[in-house]
Amino acid sequence: MHRRQFLTLSALGLAGLPGCRKKADPSVVRFGHFPNVTHVQGLVAHHLSRVGKGWYEERIGLKVQWFTYNAGPSATEAIFAGALDVTYIGPSPALNAYSKSGGKEIRVLGGGADGGNALVVRPAAGIKTAADFRGKKIASPQLGNTQDVQLRAWLQEQGLKVTLTGGDAHILPTQNADQLALFQNGGIDAVWTVEPWVTRLEDEAGGKIFLQDTDTNVTLLAASAELVQDRPEVAKKIATAHAELTDWILANPAEAKAYIKAELTELTRTAPKDSMLEKALARTRVTKEVSRESLDRMVTSANKVGFLKGIPDLDALFPKL
């Protein structure tokens, strides 16, 4: 069985077995996000919780527990297992979870960010055109995550055959934190990833942006269907608080940047440089809107590379709160 299938089916298996799902504590909401600049709202809210000024706590009146993940498939597994209630996540894993559950799992409460991701090449790899990716080793954050799907679909559009185990180019799902060293020592030739890793590959390893994505709805705020169904008033408060947080970030960029820097320092044990953070944030457009056009493009891309088949109508993905 391919690893992609195992991840998805194991998560669904957990969801279907009696007693396997963790019973939710009604006094707590479990939030997820990634240590990425594209998860601006998650970084800011996590920091405020950390310093006792919880944004969500004040607005939903419940305790908030934070969990971090490298990429979306790990977060959706946690939702299937009943270990997570709501998370900032990319569209591909959210759509995959929705599809594999027959539309019974995952609900989108709002948008998070657009853009903030790119295909970066190592100059010594000699990649000048799309054809030059033939035979190259290219990293993505995780099998089936948004950038992984974008990469596979783009390579296919350029006429390269790509499979889970090889093809004309070799895609190596690699955690963001491990990509930089591999890029520097020649272990990989290119990376499709998100900010701040795009800027770090540029600034610390001399990477060059080959293709920059500026309009994909790269981050969503998604919740478990159980939260929306069983605690609709909480889901509504979360959606409202998220929209208010987005507005606050846009109105207070300097303060938000300080919170983002502080939280990234806590999560990665390394303080990001201000110049790097400014560049990464400039490439990431914070939004509370969900782009249906962007989601439809992601469905097409995921279908093209074999991650989605027979996805249910997307209307149920957006609950009426």
C-alpha cells in the first residue's frame, strides 16, 4: 500500500472505530497551526495565549490548547482521531480529508492567507527552464500537502511524468526545517515550500525563485465537523474571532510582526531576522476570505495527480453558522 493511502486510510480507520476518537472536553478548544508565516493568525493567537492575553480565550470563553504540525496531512489525521478541533491548514489536505470522508468531515470557517509560497531552485543545479527539472530532486513539505500537490500538478503540466516513487523528476517530501541543509549540501535541487522557508532558502542558501505563487488561498481555518455540529455556537464564535483577528493584524502590522517573531522564536528555537521576516510577510497576503476559485483550482490539480477522485460537492464544506 502506498504511504499516501496508508495515511488517509489509517486516519479514516481511527475515525470509524468505536472508542478510538478522543472525547472532546466541552471546556477546551484544541487549535492547530504550522510554524509558517502563512499561518499568521495562528502565530499571533498562539503567542497571545502564551503570554496570558488569549485572543480566542477572551472571545469564546473557553480554554485553548495549541498544537503545531509540519504540514496539513498530519493535522487532518489529528482531526480524524478526535485529537484536534480546529486548525489553520492548506487547502489540499482539507479537501482530501473532505473527499475521503464523503463530505462528512472538515468544515471551513474562513480564509487565512493567499500566496506566500514558491518553487526555489539551487543555482548549481543548472535549472533554467521547466525541462531542466527532468532528473532533479525536488522537495515538498509533506506528501499530499498543498505545495506537494501544486508541485506535482505543475510538473505534469510541463510534460514531465511524476509518480509517487519516481518518474522524470524525483519528489522528496521533506519537513520544512530539514530542507535548508539538504539544499545547501546539494541533497536536493529545488523546493516548493512556503514562507518563511522560501526567504530562508534565498537568504541563507542562495536559492533563486523559479516560480512564485501569489494568489492561491494557501491557508484556511478549518474545523472538525463534530465541532460545528455539536457546538455550533462555539464554531460561530471562533469564526467571528478569527475574522476580528485578521482585521486587527491588518490594522496593526508592526505589533503583529513582533508577535509573529516571538512565536517563531519559541517554536523553532531561533529568532528570525527582521529582514527575512519582512520579506516573507510582504509575500503573504493576510485575508479572512475564502476563494472558491482557488479551491476549485486545487481540486483540479489534486485530481490531476491522483490525490482526489470523486470529491463530493463543496457546498457542505462551508457551514452556515
